[in-house]
Amino acid sequence: MSSKETPATCVGIPLPIVKLNRWVLLTCISIAIIIQQPIITTVLFFIILSAVAFGKTGSLIYIIGARIFAKQNENAPTEDPRLMRFNNSIAAILLGGAQIAFIAGTPLTGWILSGFVAVAATVALSGFCFGCFLFYQFNLQRFKLFGNQQAKQEGT
């Protein structure tokens, strides 16, 4: 979110792009596992890492999806960009761990970590977003522990 955007005014990510992100994760990891090529997960790791670091502007998947689905995106429902970044952060952590495992000579661990991302993408495409569940639970627990810090800061 840029400094000009607030949670109430942030522009969402169109759902066709969200689904494209999930399909890319699932497809690339599945192909990598089938042909046993960790380099595919490495490339995917850097693609997702740039999306986490730079948001929509750094997301190759978002840029391609915005062009491919331009007409659909105009009237499509959207998802909160913070949620997408959270989900991509989880994927980046798991894929980063997989890269470490591959380098360390434990490919089974690398494939398991990569497989977690593929399973999460599959489940999300089926209708239940596990990352979304974690995001809301995280925010709920943070609110319970710290309250609404933004409201407190605005009140002073």
C-alpha cells in the first residue's frame, strides 16, 4: 500500500489475477515435481519474492494478468492487496526454504515444502483459502493483543 492509500481506499487485486497467481503456483510446482527440476521452483521463488517486496508493480504475474484479463478485470470483484501479499509471503518463505533444502542436498525436504505451496494453491482454487484464514486469524489475535493502534494514534 502506498503512503496515499489507506486500508479503506486501497485498490484491490481483481480476482482473475488472484486465480492466475494460484494457477501459476500450482502448475509450475507440479511440473517441477513431475520432471524433478528444482530450477523451476527457484524461478518461481524469485517471481513471488518480487511480488512480496514490491507489490503489484513488482509482480510479473500481476503485470501479465492485467494485460490478459483487461476486460474481465474492469468489473471483477477484488481482493485486498494486503491479503495477496500475505499469501505470497507464505509461498515465498516455503519456496525459499525449499531452495535451501535443495542446496543443502535434501531434495525430499525441498519437494515437500514446494508441495505445501501447490496444495495450498489447489485448496484455494477449490474455494478455501488457507492463507486467507491465517491472515484473518493473525489480525484477530493482533487486535486482541494490541487493540486498534491506528485508532489510538488518530485520537491523540
